[in-house]
Amino acid sequence: MANLRSKLYMLLIAAMFSGSAFMVGCGGGVDEEQMEALNNLKAEVESLRAQVKGKEDEKASLQKQISDKDAKIKKCNDDMAKTKSCVDGMGK
């Protein structure tokens, strides 16, 4: 019986400790200044995401321009090789 009573007291103390820790942990919430700071950070994140999207679009455009110029250079080199082979063939 004493053993049961001891366990009951320990369980009661543990329950009170857990409950008080939970109640203390649930403080008053956020104040106006913290909420404003959070909103400012959210706005900054959105702005930075928009900048990243813009830079990715610009990068894609530049890569397309590079690809187009590489294709033109390859065509010019092919034309030049054909022309050189024709000139070499005429000289023989």
C-alpha cells in the first residue's frame, strides 16, 4: 500500500511538472514589432525570389544567344571548308 501511494505521489508530481512546463512554455505570443519584422522578412524573400527568377530568365536568354552564335560560327566554318576544298580542287 505504501509502495502504491509512493508511485501515485510520483505520478502526480510528474503530471504537475509536465503541466506547469507546458503552461509556462505557451507564453504571450508575438508582439507587434516581431510580427512586423516577420512580414518584412517575407516581403524580402519574395523580392529576392523575383530577382532570382529574373536572373534565371536573363541567363536562359544569354545561353540561347550563345547557342545561336555558335551555330552561325559552325556554319561559317563549314562553308569556309567547302570553299577551300573547291578552290583546292580547281587549282589541280
